[in-house]
Amino acid sequence: MDDQQNTLTYVIIKAAVAGEKWAMERILRYYDDYMTELSTVKEKQPDGSVKSYVDEDLKQEIAVKLLEEIPNFPMDGGSFDLRTEDVL
């Protein structure tokens, strides 16, 4: 996917905080690979090999938590420095 299409902009974040469905979907797509990585489980098999798989239930829990926290993102009451990603 083109980097420009896979970027979270201020407009997207602001729309997601306001509850816009399209923006929340963009945020979920942006973090999909990371959520997949977090929900990947490695199990040791009886023969000594390791099997990796994505725990889809865990991935959904992570996605739900992300969606629940989006409205709490601090859009007002501070300035956001995009270079350091810190709220000032």
C-alpha cells in the first residue's frame, strides 16, 4: 500500500475522536499489522517444533480496546508535537 494512503493524519485522528466510522476504520487498518504481531502465539509442539498462529480472539480484544480509547485521545488541552509524538 502506498505510504501516503497508510498514514494517520491530524484530520483522520480528529475525525476518529469525533466518532466518524470511516476514520476509525482507517486507524484499525493502520494498526492491523501491529495488532497481528501482538496477537501471534507461538506454541511448542511435541516433536520440538514451534507453531505460530494468530489468536483471532486476542486480536479482536486488542482492536476493541483501541476503539474504546480513541475518544480519549487528547485533541484539546495541549499541543501535539508531531516530531516527537509527545503531548506538550
